[in-house]
Amino acid sequence: MSIYAYLVCPSRKLMLGLGKPLREPDGKIRQFAAGSESAPSNSEQSDLTKALWKFLADTTGEALYVKFDYGEEFETIAGYPEIGGDAEDGNIPFEDYLRGWSG
């Protein structure tokens, strides 16, 4: 099973997928990778990078958490709209989320 991480704003009931945590030998997370093994790194995915900056700007002053797709807490956030997801599933595509944002 693949572990996936999300940046979550509980007060806005919104989340942004970060991808799989990639760890150092000592277990510390060094980065996240969204997509398949052949996908570019997160920092090379311009829509994801822009969405992350917009998410941080939109949620300034709010409590943010990194949550993983396992454990009891995920049941609560699994219903939150995901930025970058399919609109048909109730999520917010990157194109829609970034529309009109000049950042």
C-alpha cells in the first residue's frame, strides 16, 4: 500500500495532495512526490507548485496539518474537496483553483 500525504486546512475543509513522502535513511521526510514513479518531482509540476503557494496564501492565519491516508483522522478529511482533483468527484481542478490568481 502506498502512503499518500495531504496538506489540510480543517477550518476551510479543504486539502491539497502532496504525494508520497520520500524519507532520509533516518526516517525524516525530505520531500513529497505526487504521481507515478516517472512523474516529475513536485517542484517541477508548475500547477501543483502554484496551487501550494495559493493554498498557503488563502489559508494564512489558519491551522494547517499534514495528514496521511491511513488512520482514523483520514476518515474525516477524506470528504474534503481536494485541490487538483476531478470536478466530477466534488474536487477542485488546478485550472479552476488557479483561475485569476496572479501569484
